[in-house]
Amino acid sequence: MRHKIVIAGAGIGGLTAAANLLQAGHDVTIFEQASELSEVGAGLQLSANATHVLHHLGLGAPLAKVGVRPGAYVFRLHDTGEEIHRFALSDEHEQLHGAPYYQVHRADVHTLLAAKVLELRRDAIRLNCRVIGFDESGDNVRLRLADGSIVQGDLLVGADGLKSVICQQIAGNVPATYTGDAAWRITVPVERLPKEFMEQVMTVWMGPGRHVVAYYLRAGALLNFVGLVETDEVSEESWTAKFPWERFKADFQGWHADVQTIIDAADKDGCYRWSLHYRPAIRNWSTRRATLLGDAVHPTLPYLAQGACMAIEDGAVLTRALDQADSIPDALQLYQRNRVDRTVRIVNQSTANRTLFHLRTVDEIRASFAKRDEGADRNAWLYSYNPLIVKLV
Ligand SMILES: Cc1cc2nc3c(=O)[nH]c(=O)nc-3n(C[C@H](O)[C@H](O)[C@H](O)COP(=O)(O)OP(=O)(O)OC[C@H]3O[C@@H](n4cnc5c(N)ncnc54)[C@H](O)[C@@H]3O)c2cc1C
């Protein structure tokens, strides 16, 4: 049955859900607070569990153009650069899990998804529309916008990110606790780096209480750098909060020469820092006519690189649940039932990975890698999940 669906938020989650729902024949409109769909954020890693969905939307070819398939995951010591562990990605990931692993710029995926949504429905995205809440009755839901207008639909999807007003209305106030970590983020055009600077792998430098993740984007034209540091200074959770380059440089004093080369090549006015927070899991995230997806309901720390992947999975499963169930309330329960355990597991695993990345000494780092087994099955539960075919029960 064709439903009228309203979505709050045009991030990666809201756009993926909209594209899947439109493709399945529903009437979908997204309400986004921003005045334009602009380029924010930096690198994202997208594994098979998410790329299956992007392929299903017909985005396989453009994704392959803007993405980079890393050959391997390589772990190095922060000061000497000594390689202490390596496992294959790229072809091996695709063989094991049925779809590619890409490193992409968030803005590139966002642009592809927005274009897909607009191709399916020319006026599907309404900008300058800040959502402030909703009301629902037995047969419809009314979305309230800040300008006083009200939009009616059969179903509301809250995809309005970390500080979701829809989540607040469904689940109440969810407290955010500072983790003690901040993430520095920069991107550097490769022409500013020495020739043949780093191989096309995901490189992680591990040091006491901090680590760096560096990888290429945009067919190798841009190097993405994320530097995770422990700090008592709580700041904003934002893609656009800038901090002085000198502070960034000081945070990695004494680190390997390659790390210094990247930091020195950074745009001095383009160093962003995101303050990482924990939020407790929510297990009941739907009413009869409203539900949530993405960071609005299961925000996660970036230590497993799965926040956007989960948001992408959500949209595909929600679309299938609507197709499978006899009514909207049943579909929302089916969707939620099939998403809660998996997303809670991913969030918990991401939190647990913080310990792996923030060891105190080089000896501890070596010891933890000596025990690691990156065998074929280790991550099967995570990457072999295909939201397009997984059985919904
Ligand atoms: C440092 C860092 C590294 C990361 N790396 C990865 C990675 O490698 N791989 C990965 O999968 N994930 C990663 N993530 C997580 C990923 O970025 C997020 O999980 C993902 O972007 C969430 O998408 P979303 O659509 O749910 O939310 P958002 O992207 O936050 O989108 C929400 C949208 O809703 C809009 N909105 C908000 N409030 C309102 C309102 N009241 N009315 C209307 N519109 C509203 C916003 O403007 C925005 O457009 C990382 C995150 C961080 C911080």
C-alpha cells in the first residue's frame, strides 16, 4: 500500500530512507532545517552492510567513482611508525561480505543520495523547514514546523540527528555524557603532500591515550585525517566547530614524521574538532505512527565506523517492514524489533573499541595486537548483514 510519509532531516539517514521509500512507490517529503544541502563533514568508511543498499539505489557506479577501496587496514606505532598489524580489505571484504568497502567524503555520498531522491521526486526536499514536534491520532500524524505550519502524513520518520526533537518527544530526554575524547578532523589535497606519500590503505597510528586514522578519499585526491585525543575540555559535537591549528599540532607533538607532514599541510583555518559523547541505548523508539532512524536513535562513537552505515541500513529495513506488515503500527514494530539488538550491539562494540585504541603504553599496544584474530568470521555478524534480504521476524 502507498503511504504518505514525512521525514524530519535530510542527512545521510533521511535521504537513504527517502530514496528507498520513493523507489518502493511511497509519497515522501523531507523537511530539513538547513537553507541548503551543503558540504559538511569529512571522510566516512562504508562497509558492505551499507554499500548493498547504495547499490540497490543504483548508486554503485557513481560511488565507485568518488570512493576509494583501501587495500588493507594497517596499524603502526605512533612514534617509530613500525607496522604492528595488517589485514586485507578491498577485494577480500567484497568476497567475504558481498559488496565493496569504500572510503568516501560524506559530502559526496550526501550529494549522490540527494540527487537520487530528487530524481525520484523533484520536490521531495523542503529546505528552511525546522521541525519542532508532532501530534498523532489513530489515522494520521501531524508534523509541526517552526514557522507555524503543520504537515499531515500517514507516518513520520525522525532522521534529525544527534539532537533529535522527534526522539525527545518519543523517548524523552536522553542524557549525553562526555567520553573524554575529542576528534580532530582535516582533509588535505594530495598535491600538498610529497609524491607517493602513503599507500592506499587505511593507516592507524596508535599511541598512549590517542590515535590517528588516515585514509584517502575522492579517488585518491584527498587525504582524510582523524586524530582522537583525550582531553578534559568539552566542546561542541559539530562538523563545523573549528579549533586553532597550533593546538592540533601540539596534540601530536613527538609523533611520526608522516603525521607531522599531514598536520603541516593542513589548511590552518580548517582544523575541526568534534567532542565525543555517549548516550544510553533506547529500545522503544516508535509510536503507532512515528519512528526514528540513524543518529536520532542510536548515535555511536566512531571507533567502529558504523554510524552512517547503521543509518543506511535503517532506511532499507523500514521500507521492507512497510511492505511486509499489514498496518503502519505493525510495520513500525517489525522495523524496530529487527533493528534494536543489532544497533545496540554495534554501539556497544564501538564503545568497547575505545579501550583498544587508547592503551597506555607501547607494550600494551603490542600485546593487544599479538592476540588479535582478523579471521574471516570475526566480523561476519557486522559486515555480512544485508539489510535488503535479512529475514524480518
Ligand atoms: C569523527 C566522526 C567520524 C565518523 N566516521 C564514520 C565512518 O567512518 N563511517 C560511518 O558509517 N559513520 C561515521 N561517523 C558517523 C556518521 O557521521 C553519522 O552516524 C551519520 O552522519 C548520521 O547520519 P544521520 O542522517 O542519522 O544524522 P545527521 O547526519 O546528523 O543528519 C541529520 C539531519 O537532520 C537535520 N535536522 C536536525 N534537526 C532538525 C530539525 N529540528 N528540523 C529539521 N531538520 C533537522 C540536520 O540539519 C541534518 O541535515 C562518524 C562520526 C564522527 C563524529
